[in-house]
Amino acid sequence: MYCCFVSFKTRNSLTVQVATEDLILRGERKLFQARIVDDGFMHSLIVYEDTMTKGLRLHAAVWDGELRQCPVWTAFITHQSASPKWIKRVSKTKVRLADVQLYVFCQEYRQQNQRRGAAGAFEICFVSEEATKRFKELFAPSTDMSTTVTTEAPAKT
């Protein structure tokens, strides 16, 4: 509902400028933000966490121009994200998410252009390698042995 409100307000010809406070949903905390190329357009991808429920939400918005920050789509991250197969890095700047339902607010947006494979995994194309890495680690923390500290119990005597 909130994204619909912001989308309508941003696109309304009577709106001169959307107030910053209209773009922030109370009770959510921003965990991540990066630029992505999405259906041929430059967008901002944000991961929000609901402070009460700890639920996560992906939010894509227009990166720049007249409709800057206008919501394009949102997706709620469900229990499927707990599966190691839910997120897969397929290149230096691309990840694929399995089983993601987008709620689209922009008539021109074509999510099928981002779907890949028979199962329709949703592909996110980041502008930077670092953003790709940080996004994946947000959902699937690295298990690199060089950064893992283990402690051994003292030997019994």
C-alpha cells in the first residue's frame, strides 16, 4: 500500500516535489542500497528490514530523473531465502533469486526481461562487483574458511 501511495504521488502532475519523509516508511531500517540495471533502466535496489518482525523487503526505485525514487517494484523475502539454493551469484555483477514474487508499480516495467531459466529465477544486475558481493552476503554469509575462527576444546587428561 505504501509503495502505491509513493508511486501515485510521484507520478501526479500536481506534485512539485515529494517530501523526504514521504519516502521513508516508519518501522523499517535500510540494510543495503546499490545501483542496478533492471529491465534496461538504472534503478536503486534497497533491502529494508521491518524493525518489529525482522521481515525483509526488496525495493527497486528509479535512480535519477524526474521520477527519481519512484517505486518500480517491491518483493517480500520469505522463508525460501533460508534455502542455500535461493540466491546464486552467476557472474561478477549478477545474482539470481529463486521463487521471488514482485509487486510492480510501473506500467512500463517488464519483469519477464529479468527472469532466467525454466524456473524463472529473478536476475539482479548490479553496477559494481562490491555491491553484488555485499548483497549476496546479506542473505548467504560467506563460509570462507580463512575468515572462520574455530575454537577447540582442551584435551581431556
